[in-house]
Amino acid sequence: YRVERGHAANERCRIHEENTVSLLKTFLPFHSIQAFETLLSILPSRIPADFRFLDPYIRSSTCPPRSVFVHQAIHHPEFLAIVSEYTLESCRMQFQHPAQISFWAGLMTEAVGGIVDKNKSGRAAIQKGNDQSILHILGPIFAESLVMKKVPTMQIASYMAVAVFVSKGDLEDIAVTAFMEQIVYGWTNDTIRAALVSLAILAQQRSAKQMSSKVTKALLKVADVGALLVEIGHQRRVDKLANGLCLALIDRFIKRKDSRGLPIIMAILGGHLLKDKQIAVIFKSLLLTALKLNDDNDEDGSLRRDLGSALITLSQLSGDAGDVIQSVIQDVNYDIEALEMKLDLSFRSRVVPDANADETTGGDEVTKQDLNKAIMDAS
């Protein structure tokens, strides 16, 4: 109905002659319906260069298929930029509509994949240069679309397109990290789950293991982020994101004296998300972190209590993760006795006295146990 009303207004005001480009951009999402065919029939004989690819359909008065727009966007990225800018402007003004966002999302996602494939080269240097050229075109578009908090559908559409671009392209870590940081900067409660899926895809393309501080800080603010990652992990790979987050949280633990990340680490290690090697590295890192704690950097002992409690919980995991952790405990070359003393508040009250202890002590002296046994006996 609105489209037909638009045609009536167009006939009165001669919009099709004075503002041909704006009119076409407005009607692009409706390219498959009769109204678009009618629009083509009243356009001037010579239309602006950016839309001249529609000439065959204007002459035949037929609706162009979706593939025509995708092909144009792939081979003429300036057309993709025109459509994107018009869509972004509509969102800025809060004039967007579902059909418009849907059209842009499909066009952007397919075009990005096609552009990257088209520019692939056998020579690494040329390929990298091509990807950087594409980044210069798409970067400004995504920089804005990813943070449009008032238009969550636009953000989610952007997550998909960015995931395709990063997965198919050969981008430097700095570019991938920038996209990840832009995603967490702009996400809202309405988009967090979709954003986490996108982050997981992007993280798989990074060579660096530890997450950046900005991404880590944002993830730390998400309620039950560990459980969310476990849930998403049942559908797709999230190991690099989860592993990188754990490493960053351990680093944050001792540098910022922030133990809030320990429940997240425990959820991830027990959630069947990581490879055995990743689990082993994280648990060893926790043990090494415990060795670094002392009265100077943990005056009230709260960090040692929190970390000791986490180590006990992790040592009691079952399944493959539990087996890996037990193997780490048995194989570590650290000073176990020193570690036990550091975590005394966590272990001593849980240790069962040795029944063979010297009776002259009256049961007051507890035989020193190794870390493995102390953890396993804890309840």
C-alpha cells in the first residue's frame, strides 16, 4: 500500500526525474514485486551511471533478480558503498524498516564473500594488499553499523557480514582485534548472544592466544558469560575465544587483583569447550599464578583463598578435563610444598589427619600432604 502511495506521489512531483538515485535506493528492497517493475517503466531514458546496470530491465520492464545486485556489488564495490551509506543514513534518522535492513544484510554478506573470493591471488603479498584494499572500503561502514545500538537488527546483520569477511580474508591480528573490540563496544542486551557467536568466529582467525584487555573487560561484564559460551559451544567452535578469555582473566587476576574471572574459567574448563592442551596450559597457569601470590600482593589472603577454592573445584572435575588436570597435578615441577603453604587457608581445614600420626602429638599435628592428595581429599 505504501509503495503504491509512493508511486502516486512520484507522478505528481516528478521525483523520478529530479531524484532518480534516491528513488531507486528507496525501492531497492522491493525489487522483486510489481511496484518495482512499474517504477522502472517511468524512469528517464538515461539514468545515473551507478544504476545503469538496470538498463536491460528498464527496457524489458521486468524485475531484476537478487543476483544482479550482488554481482554489481562484487564487481563495483562503489555500488555497495552507495547502498550502505543510504541504509546507514536511514538508521541514523530512525527511518529504517525491516525490508531495508534485510536487503542490506543479504547484499553485504554475499558481496563481501564474493569480493574476497574475486580478489584472491596466488601470491601472498598481492593477496594481503587486496584484503587491505577491501578493508579500506568496508571498515568505515562496519565501524558505524556495529555500534548502532538503537537498531539491533542492523548490528546483528553486521555481525554476519564481518564474520564472513574475516573468515574468508587474510587480515592481520590488529584488524581482527579491532573488529572484536568494536563489536563489544556497541553490543546491547538484545545483541549479546549474536555478538558472542561473531566473536567466536573472529577469534578462530587470530594467531594471538590471549584476548585484548578491552574485549576481556567487556566479556567480564556479561552475566553468566561462561555458561553462555558453553551453550554456544554446543553448536560451533568457541575454543579460541574461550581459551583466550581464560588466559586474559588469569593475567588480570594477578595484575589487577581481580578474582571475578575465576568462576568463568571454571565454567569453561568444565564445559567441554577446550582441547586437552588448552586445558593443561590454563591449569598450569593457575598453579603458576598461585606461586606468585604472597603477603605483599595479597595482603588479606583473599586472592589465595579464591584461587585455592577454584583449584579444589577444578581438581574434582570428571571426564576428560578432569583427567587432564590430574595429569598436570602429577607432572608439575613446581615447589608443591611452597604452594601448599601459600594456599594454606584453602587446604588445611579440608585435610584429613593421618591415622598413623605419632600418638604423642595428641592429633594436633597434621602430616604434610602433597598438593594432589590435598586437593583430592578436599570436599
